[in-house]
Amino acid sequence: MILHLCKRSYVIFAGSALCLGLVRMAATMQSDHSFYNVKPAEMGVEVEGFDLIADPPQEVKDAIRRDVHKYGMVIFRNQGQISGKRHVEISKWFGELESTFYKHPKSPHPDVFRVSNDESEGCTGVGRTGWHIDGSFQPAPFSYSLYHMMHVPKNGDTVFAPLNKLINQLPEEKLQRWERLWMVSDARTDRVHPLIYSHPVTGLKTLCFHLGMTESFIWDYGTAQARETDWSETSALLQEIHQEFVKDNGAIQYSHKWQPGDFIISDNLALGHEASPETQYPRSKVGLRVLHRTTIKGTVPPQKNYSVTKNHVEL
């Protein structure tokens, strides 16, 4: 089998504001594998010269999975147009697919969610209800999301934000308050998950949330002091969470400007995301936008793998 892999060098991602000197220094460092080249992106890493159409051995698939967890997202460039069938095949490298969304007539596969700015081409308005992760209403949120842009418009970014970084930047008092919150999903399921919990793979703190699909919150869930919020308090908490994503002119955000052939594999549990307003601009203004997405079934319900006390959190 011939694999379309890159030269044996590796660039370590060192953050979103690298100076040239740091890039040069990182370029001399080696990763734990040499299956493909990566280079730092504003968020995550980019891979060039790797053909997702070819079927790599398991050790390469395992390396991609590790890199997704290490960097949050891996952006494969110049993939051309990947068929719905191949998109699903790639998705199965990461686990069992779970499809819970509307089926558009033009979707190439039952497990491929097709979204667009033209209702005749795909589902519209998707991702515009607020910052979120995918599948917060499931027993375990989706573990991975895989995106492929089939038609790239002039404008129409997808915006991401690292959740552990957001948590680490919270003032101590706000962190302690959020640790006491459980989110109740919308009325379809009334699923209850801790707002802050332990990522099942990395162990880092992350968020289970959807600012557009939250029925209420419960303070101190599972204790004698448990109390569900009314809508006024719920709205105030949702706004408080939203503010953490947009403060400082959205400094924590990464706005991905899609290029033809982009294929993104993201750690859905580590990154919040939202569709930019431009994703719904009319086709006559920005051109046709068609995005294919698959999601991988979560296997571990959100849980805190640490103890929380009134005044502090213990690992």
C-alpha cells in the first residue's frame, strides 16, 4: 500500500500568537511520530500533503486521534471534494457515528449532516443559536466532529474556542459558582449534565453546554440544597457564559476561514463553536455555502473526576 504521507519532520503548535523566532524553534522539535507534517495554526494544527482518500494503517489513524486530543483540531488542507461515503468511512476511524439531525434531501449519506445558506441545498440556520458543543442533549455528548466544506462562500466562517483555556481564565469566584451548576437540556430530553467536568480522554476541565438549547440550570445537583433556576436566572447565567466567549473583542475565539478542500477533525468536547452570522448570508451575496458534518457517539457521560467543596476544588 502506498500512502501519501509527508516528509519526516514535525512542527509543535505553541499557541495562537507565535513570533517568527518561536516558529523556527518549534520547527526543530520532533513529535512522537513521523507519519505526516503539521504546522501551527491559529488554533490546532494544519496538515498538508496527506491524502484522506488513501486508507492508512491503524497506527496512522491512532496518531491522528492523539493529535486531535493534543491540539483540539487537525485541519487537513487540499483534500478536494470528499464524497459522503468516504466522509463516513473516515469518521469510523474515531468510533461509532451518531446522527440525530434533520435529513436534507441532498445529503449524500444518512449520517452526513448537510448545512447551507440555501434551503434547497442544505439545512439553514444551523449553529446560530449560541455557543455550544454538539450533542449536549445526549447521555454523552459527541466525542468528535468532522467537517468538510463542499462549496466555499466568500464569507462564512465557523468560529471555535478552547474550553479549558476559558475555564482557566475565569476569576476564582466565578469558577466556584460554575462548578456548582448543572445544565438541563431543552425539553426534548431534560438531560442533566455538569457545566464543568473532566474531559474523558485528556482529564482537563471542559464545559458541557449549549447556549441555545438549555432549559434551566440546577445549583448543587444531587445534594439536599439542589435548586432549579427559573427562566430569568437561567437567561442571566446563559448571558454570563456567553460573555466569556465575546469579552476582549472575542480574544479567545478562532474564526476558521474555509478554503477549498478543507477537512477538519475536532475534539468536540474540548472546543466550543458557533456559526458566524455570515454563514447565513444569501447565496446572491456571498455565493453558495455547503458544509458536510458527521459526529461520533460519546461513550462517557460528563462527570467530575475531582471533588468540589464550598471554598475550593480538590483534584
